[in-house]
Amino acid sequence: MSSSAAGYDLTPLTEAQIQEKAASLTPEERRVLLDHGTEHPFCGTLLDNKLEGVYHCRLCDLPLFSSNAKFDSGTGWPSFFQPFDKQHIRYIEDTSMGMARTEVRCSRCDCHLGHVFPDGPPPTGQRYCLNSVAMAFQESD
């Protein structure tokens, strides 16, 4: 078993486990998470969420981002300046759409989350621009 610094199991899911978990996804969630799609800007349910808590992977429930790293980027997608644990995010060079971008995926299930850009606020200068349908929010107690 591979564990993150935060103590979460990062053992990759098998294709059978992914398909079993994906059976409950909506068509839009499947399009984004499994087919690397993007939801339309300013329509995601988590864009204006101001509650304290943690954003988890919609498919495998791995914690991805904390509300204390969320900021309003004005782009129309939930944005964060750092992940919950850097080992929970996988980075892939994405040259689709005629530009070079860095895609971010869940380290455990490899689902598409969004992209990261080098134009975020301090202290990291990063802007993780994510799809609401790729995440589930769990409010703090």
C-alpha cells in the first residue's frame, strides 16, 4: 500500500474498481471525470461555496483541496492555490486545444479534475481551476 504524507491510501484503483464506482455517476460526471471534459463556466455547484471543509474526488473520495486554499479567480470555475496534499494530485502535460496546459488528475483513480496555471495568488502562485462535478464537498464539523 502506498500512503500520502496526510496518511491516505494512494494505491491505484483497478479498472474494475473504477467502473464499479463510475456506475453511479451522472452522464455529465462521466464526461468530465472519465472522458476529460470540462463543465461550462459559472454553472458549477461548488463555484460559490463558502463553507469550511474539504473537497474530495467525486469517484474515489480522496481529499483533494481544502476550503482554506479556495479563492475567487473570476474564471467561472472553483479555484484553489494548493492541494490538500501534493501527493493526491497527478500532473499531465495537455497539448489539446492548441495550447500547452497542465492537467490535474486524482492520484488514486486517475480521474480528470481540471488544470493548474501559474497565475494564482500567493503563497504558491498557482491556480488550480477545477470542475465542480469532479468533486464532492464535505463540510467541517
